[in-house]
Amino acid sequence: RKSQMSLDSYFKVI
Amino acid sequence: MFEARLVQSSILKKVLEAIKDLLNEATFDCSDSGIQLQAMDNSHVSLVSMNLRSDGFDKYRCDRNISMGMNLGSMTKILKCAANEDVVTMKAQDNADTVTFVFESPNQEKVSDYEMKLMNLDQEHLGIPETEYACVVRLPAGEFARICRDLSQFGESVVISCTKEGVKFSSAGDIGSANIKLAQTSNVDKEELAVTVEMQEPVTLTFASRYLNSFTKATSLSNVVQLSMSPDVPLVVEYRIGEIGHIRYYLAPKIED
């Protein structure tokens, strides 16, 4: 089973 | 004062078509260098990053940086009022709360202007690190759209596997499974028909087909699409916008629990 990652885990808010 | 004139209003229509599936509203950041837009969809799974360079416009003036929050549904209504061959000009005063779209017919006999209210959008900008991708695939944009459409019938996910031989797209679900393999084009006569792979190491990643399908709304902007992938990082799907800029979509992968 795969789960969808969020972009928040990869890119930082600036 | 901000003013940007584009002889081909169809470019702006296509750009809007390419983003309105993912976003309800977006901020257009205008500066001396051009117009930029960066926004995530509500679920923070995908991000749209668009750049239109000022030198790609037929006339461009931006005295002070302005950020214009636009409702994309309203903008779509307005751009539907432009004929494809119309010349479009976007205008706004400094600190304005409206933007004006002026459409001129090629013979100048019909001139329309539409004023749209701007929105104050809370916007989070994301820092996207410069990344050397393990695989960069270029393929005809129409072919990619077809593959995404065909595979979305099978399952919610599409697995993209890239090796030096080519790229494979797979999906599986209740009715069965599907695999589409594209080999690298051996001799390239026309670049827009070629499939090319630049590979440092093979990559296999899984993505939600719904988002891939949304990205293909940009197909009319470019003959070629570029997919950039590295293990465990978001996919980048890039379409060039003529000689004026690009639209990039970032999509977070699905990973094993």
C-alpha cells in the first residue's frame, strides 16, 4: 500500500 | 503602472487552461523581469510554477513590483470574451485593486475592456532546491497526454520507470493492468517527435494519475514535455510556453507505507 506524500515534506516555505 | 501586451491572446488562454484544473485562484507576481506564478493545489500534493519573461511580450512595463491575486474562474470568463486572434493587454495601476484586460481585434475595429476585481490571497512561497535529476525524459506532449488518459482507466496510480533504454508507464487496478513502454528514438529527424532519456541512474516512482492528467491540460502550449525524476523527490513536468516562458508542475510521489 502506497501513501501520497505532501510537497510540504520536500519544499520549505520561504 | 503595470502594462503587458501580448499579440497572441491565445497564449494567455492556454496558460489559464493549464492551471485552472489545479487552482481556483492564484497570485500573478509582476516585476521588471516578467510575470511569475507559484501556487500549490489545496491538498499540497502538486505545485504550479509559471514564468512569462518580460522580453517575450510585445510591450511590457512594470514600474513597481505588484502582486495580483486573481480568481481563475473569473479570469476564464473574461478571457472567453477574447477571440483567439485578438491582441490582449493587461493593465493595472500601482496598488490597484482591479486589473483591466483590453482585447483588440487585429484590424483595431473592435476594442473591448474588462475590469476584474483583484483578491488578497495569503500566499506561501516554497523554496524549490536546485536539483540534478537522475533521469530527464523528453517526449511528445500529445503522447504523454494520451498515456496519462489511457492509464487512468486502470488505477489511481501510475508507476514511471526510467532506464537508459527508455521509459515505462504502468498502472493496475480492478479491471487489470497496463504497461506502456517508450523506447528512446534511435534517429531524431524532428525533435518534437522524439523520445529522449538522459539518465544518471535508473528511477522508478509512483504518482497519482489524477494529477498527471491535470498537468496534461498544458498540452496545447508545447509539442514537447519534459519529465525530470530522482529517487524519492517530486516529479517535475515542464512545458515550454513558446519563446516566452515555461510552466512547471511538481508532484509529490506516493511512497510505501
